Amino acid sequence: MPTAPYALRVRDVHKAYRSRRVLRGVSFGLEPGTLAGVVGENGSGKSTLLRILCGQLAADAGEVERRGSLGYCPQEAVLNEALTVDQHLRWFRTAYRLDGPGRAEELLDELHFAEYRHTRVGLLSGGTRQKLNLALALLHDPRVLLLDEPYQGFDWETYLRFWDVATRLRDRGRCVLVVSHLAWDARRLDVVHRLRDGVATPWAGEGRPAGVRGAAR
């Protein structure tokens, strides 16, 4: 019997810090073309799980499998305040070995911050820094995208634009995973898992069955 395709698969992942067990067997799988979410309260282990998914931290047990390239947008932007937006985009293009500025120009337009391209990061607002943070994660068009509270600091218009971008990525077959402590935007997601007591379980918010694809369309 053929197995279902997946973009990201997490199998029985455990992690403890000394005697404190943070993750107690997290398992889930996400197909290509999925806009998914993991929600949980502060201290539930979301950051630990994300660090394991992106390879920054080793799990004590279990495994993470990923098909295709990875993009990771951390909650706290790691940017050089002395460099401009353009300089960041050029250097990341070089690191990703991309030919030409086409994708960078698209992201400047999609996220609506081209006017700041020659501005040093140290002079940007928190919301504009987060736009750059997101653009750098998207620059190489990853197959799997991990987003940690990606819209923190966005105004309402930019928040809506973010979901437009995420939906277009999903429709192009990308797997997008949004990790957040908020569940009020769960209707925009195809699949939602709730992280609680160290495990991830399908979450059903009011009026929205968990795991029903197309709810965000």
C-alpha cells in the first residue's frame, strides 16, 4: 500500500531539560500544499519544538523528516542594525546562490516595504524589521517554511497581506507551519495542532473541525 506524501513528518519527539520534560512524544505529518498551525500557551514547548524542527536543537528521542529545502523565520529577527534592507537581501541571495534579484523584488512588493530598501535596519520599526525577517526566510523559495509568531508587530493591513502571501505559498505546493500562542486566526489554517502537556493533538476551535482542509481558502 503506497504511503501518503509528506513535506514534514515528526515522529515521537521527546525533549527534557534536566528533570523537566518539555516534549513527551510529539507526532504529526504535513503534506505538501498545507497551511498548518501549532498553537500552545507560553511555556508549552513551542520554541523547543521549532528549534528541533529547524535543526538548531537535537531531540532526546524521536525523529524529524523533511522533504525539500527549509525556510525558518524566528520570532526575534537576527539582523545587523548597521546594514540596509538591500544589503541583507543581497547577502542572503549570495548565501543561497540565487541568480539575480527577481525574488527579492517580488517580496519587497508583496510585503510592501520597498520604500525602506536603502534604510539601515537600526532605523526600522519593529513591524518593518519583521517584514525583512520574513522576506529573508522566503528568499530561496523553500519547500517547507517554519514561522514563529510571524506577524508580531504587523499592522492590520500587513497582517492581512501576510495571510495572502501564506495562502499563495500553500497553493503553490509549499508546506507552511505557523507556530503561535494565539488560536483566533485558526480558521485561516488547513490543519491545527494544539501543543499541551508535551504532546500535539488535533485542535477543533469553535465552528471549525480540526484537520478539515480548505477552511482557510
